[in-house]
Amino acid sequence: MTDICFPGEASEYRAARDRLLEREVELRRLTEEVAEARRALPPGGPIPEDYVLSGLHADNTAGGVRFSELFGPDRNTLVIYSMMFPVEPDGDAPCPSCTSFLDALDGAAPHVTQRVNLAVVVKAPLDRLLAHARDRGWRHLRLLSSAGTAFNRDYLAEIPAEGGGVQQMPMTNVFRRDGDVIRHFWGSELLYAPAEPGQDPRHSDTIDPQWNVFDLCPEGRGTDWNPALAYADAPPRCCG
């Protein structure tokens, strides 16, 4: 399929790699077909209320932030990631997997927000979220608490937990503003679809870099590793 080759590779490797490349091209084509179908979705339902979330204002003071205020004057799309915080129904700790994803998204946020609005919502109180953000070094994400509102429940980021209480769920939702109406556009409902045997839902994998990196490696994702909030052998930061 190509004239590419690397030093020392065997003909068997090149033949197998070319066959794999054909499948990668097919996957690229299918990925764009799915994205095109997503963009062609008819209008979703309007939000049931202009939720008042807790967040920081431009002057860095905490207070109520209306959902409609999350849209910039020239950006009509809003992407919201609902972090599992707390990760357990009766706990108060943040989710390590959500945290690892947001570590990466914080770095991408200045680029993402050139085109769309971006926010992170948790059920935990705002001060707990801001303290966690300081610990992680997050500087670019817009952070909000939905405590006291129905947002998480309405948009599948919260479900009844076994044994009582509620379980927070890692949903991504996209909203679109059309004039004075804000409509739901898309949600990562793959989270609730039956997973393939031996796999997790993979509902956010297209925007989660760590799992995509593992997919390129001989070890693959494995089945016995998940992100943690800290690692004993983590390399030092290059800039101190």
C-alpha cells in the first residue's frame, strides 16, 4: 500500500503492517462518517431550566453562574465534562481516572476554547473542586459545581446507586445555543451501552489521550491498570 519501510524490518512485518494500514484507513474513514452523522443530528431538546451553578466570576469571586452565561458572545457551542467527584456515593474523594483525563484537558483548554466553550461540572462543593484543581495545577479549565441543581441528574451524570444514594457518572455533553434557546446536541451515551467482553465502555476515549497512547503499544491497555492520583515513580516536572 505504501513504499514506506523502517530499518531492519522483515518482509513479513511489512506485509502485516500494510494490511493493518488498510484497516487504519478504514477506521479513519468510519470515524469521519460517524462524526458527520453526529453533526447532522436534528435539534435536541431545550434545557429544562437555566441552571444556576456555582463557579468563579471574572473578578475571581465565587457565586452563582447561570448556564446561559457559559456561552461566549461569539461561541454558540458548549462542551461540559461531568467529573465523578465524589467518586463514591458516600465519599468525598475525586475520581482518579477523571482527574487524569482533566490533567490533559487543562493543557488543551486554551486551544479548545478558541472555537467552543468548555467547562467541567462536579457535584462536590465548589471549594473542594477548587482545592483539587490547585493540587493538580489546573489553570485553564472553567470549573463549576452543580450542587443543589438537577443538572447532573437531567443529563445522565448521576444515577441511583445500588444500596441507596446516587452515583456520579463521567458524562460528556454538548449543548448548542440558537438565539435565546439552548438545546442539548449530543451526550456520551456509549457509557450506558453494553460493553464488549473484556472492555470498559470507552465512551470518552476519542478525547482521552492516555488510552490512545496505550493502543499504539505492544502491551496495549491491559486489564490491571487504572490511573491514580499520584505515582511513586513519576518523573519530575521538566520546569520544576
